[in-house]
Amino acid sequence: MSMTPFEIRLELLKMSKDLLVSEFDSKKQSLVESWQTEVESAKIAGVTSPVYPTLPTFPTEKDIVSKAEALNNFVSQTSPEVTIKGKK
């Protein structure tokens, strides 16, 4: 059963959202873990703890649509035609 163009666009939007949210979560987790390590080091050294990091921006609707368009452009590319030259 083939998908309709509407279903394909919907799947691309879902995929884009999932990719961007996963990227956001990964960046956020990395920043927070690094900060926690720095806080522990500061406690041990007896110095002031670092300020909480600025977290990445959560993906917006515009970001998701833009990513979906990029994915669509990628999957919509047609392969260049292969030309076979005859022997001379």
C-alpha cells in the first residue's frame, strides 16, 4: 500500500520533529552533565560554583518545517543518469 503525498509530508514532519528534539535533548543533557561536573569540582576546590549554562532553544515549528523541507529535498533527488560511452 503506497502512501499519499499528505501522508508522506506528515511522516517527514514527524521525522523532523523527532530528529530535532533528540538533538535538543542530547545537547541539553551534555551541557547539564558538564555543569554538574564543574559544580562538584568547584565544591571540592572550595570555589564558587559556575552559573547554570544557557540551554539550547527547543525546536520551533519553523525549525521542524525547515528540516522536513531539507529531508524532502534530499529524498526527492533523482539519481543522475549514467552515460556509457562506447569504445572507440
